[in-house]
Amino acid sequence: MSGLRGPDSSKDAQLLDERAVFPETVDVNIRQLDPIPAPRYFLKELPLTDGMSDLVLKSRQEIRDVLHGRDDRLLAIVGPCSIHDPKAAHEYAEKLAAVKNELEDRLVIVMRVYFEKPRTTIGWKGLINDPDLDGQFNIRKGMFLARKVLTDVLGLGLPAATEWLDPITPQYICDLISWGAIGARNTESQVHRELASGMSMPIGFKNATDGSIKPAADSCYAAAFEHHFLSINLDGRVISAETKGNPDCHLVLRGSSHGPNYDAGSVAQALADLKASKASGPSEHGLIIDAAHGNCSKNEVREAEVVEEIAARIAAGEPGILGVMMESFLKAGNQKPAPL
């Protein structure tokens, strides 16, 4: 597959050897600089078809309608903690697609397709960063596989959700994404607020790892305004981006290091905090609850119980819960990373 290799970059590598032209004050802690083809190359190798484009646009609008109270269905973002095996991801997507078709009158189901893992310290950082799980860090291959997995998922009729960790990766895959997340470790970051303000899909900001709501609420507010920042375009050129602001940002409760926050009291307090923050749009209608992470102590059995509890509360008429996130896979529990 030519997409795994990309164009010959030996000359580019020479150009990127900054130590040949800069003094010893530059790249002191850089071992190697490997050029990656520009986003446009990957978009041509694995293009978005007309059918996929229609699905992305339709699902984004359905998600917006749920978040803004125009659709009384529940948003359900379901899938693996992170993608590590493309074949397994395809098998899972086939099963989830059948569930989506069965429940589409009650749920807007989006598959969780995460390729990057924010680490508290160190560890495997995801399929894009180390696609072979062997420490070789073939990011070029990882980027290609990410688009391949996403086009496979869309081909089955499933919209996709992912987490945005940096301002560069979105240019490679954002055309395939219907919902995006900013994680707990980045929720207060100005870089991520700026990024969210220009994204074409709804963005969920998670509460901080210590459980605080204000950073995420402030981010929902800030990302609704225009921003100016450095980015790259599809040709890989550094540009100054001017955004319009994203009116579809919202809060995701994911628990914390101190315990869960999916209970009715925590939800009511979070809604009050959102109101106090003056965040508009979806924040005026409610929030999403992530049943994983701190809300289940990373226990998949407990996670299922949390989802059942949330469903019962919604059925009983509790307001403000617009959707749920849950981690789900072919096998129970977590699987330790190992070369495929």
C-alpha cells in the first residue's frame, strides 16, 4: 500500500536537518526529524466518498439537534478505549452498526474511534504514534491506518468520534469525524480552546482530572468565540488561522481522581456551574456523562451498572442528560499493548 510509505522524502530529510544550518542552540534534545507527507496526500490516498460525506454531515447535524434540544433522542458514543487492531475495530463496527440500525429511533449512536492516548506519565500513545505497538513509532503508517479505520467505519454506516490531542492531526482526519472530545488533561488549554473554535463538528470538553467543572465550562464559553492562531493547511504550510467560533461545544462529566460525578446531585451542580459560566448553545440544555474513567473506577462491570443507572434516571424524567459515553469492545477489560 503506497499510503504506508508516502513520497520519497530523502531530500526532505536533508532539508530538515536543522543542525546543518543552525547553531548548537537548536534541537539539543532532538534525535531525529522524519518528514511526514502533508494532509492532502493522505486525503487523496484514502478519500472521503460522497456517501461518507453525506453520513458525516447528517450525523453532525443529528448530534447538534440532540445537544440543542431539537431532537429528544439520546446521544450514545460507544466503542473501544482506543483503536489498537484495525481488524478488530472493523469486527466491532459491524456489530455496532447492527445495533445502530435497531435503535436509531431512540439513540443517535456514534462509534468511539480514538487513535491517540493522553498519558498521565508515559506509555503507548496510540495507533497513530506507534501503529505496530513495537516502539518503532511509524507515525506515517499510523496516520494512514487511522484514515483506513475511519473510512471502514463510515463505510458500515457508522459516524465516528475521536479525541483531539494536538492542532496538527485534525487536518489529516477531521473530514471523517462527527464528534470530537477535548480530554480532562487538556480541557483548560488555550491551544485546545482555539482548536475547538474552528472545528467543523460538535466538541465535548471533559471536566478536569480533579473533578472541577469550571475549566471545561470556561472552555465551552471561550471556544464559541473567534480566535487567531498558528496552524497548518492541507498542503502542510504554516498558516495563521482565523476561526468563527464553535457554537456546539458542551460539557462531558467523566468522574475524577476523587470519585464519580454522574449522580443526580453532581449533574445538577454541573448544570448550575454551566449557567453561571454564561456558556451558551448546548450548555443551556444539558451535558453528556462518560460512564468510563472516574465514573466507574475503570471497571467495565461497574461501567455497565453506571449506564443502567443513568438510563433509569432519564426514564424517570431527570432533565439535563443529553447523552452518554461508554467504552466497549469485543473482549472485556483492558488488553496490554503488544506487537500485533
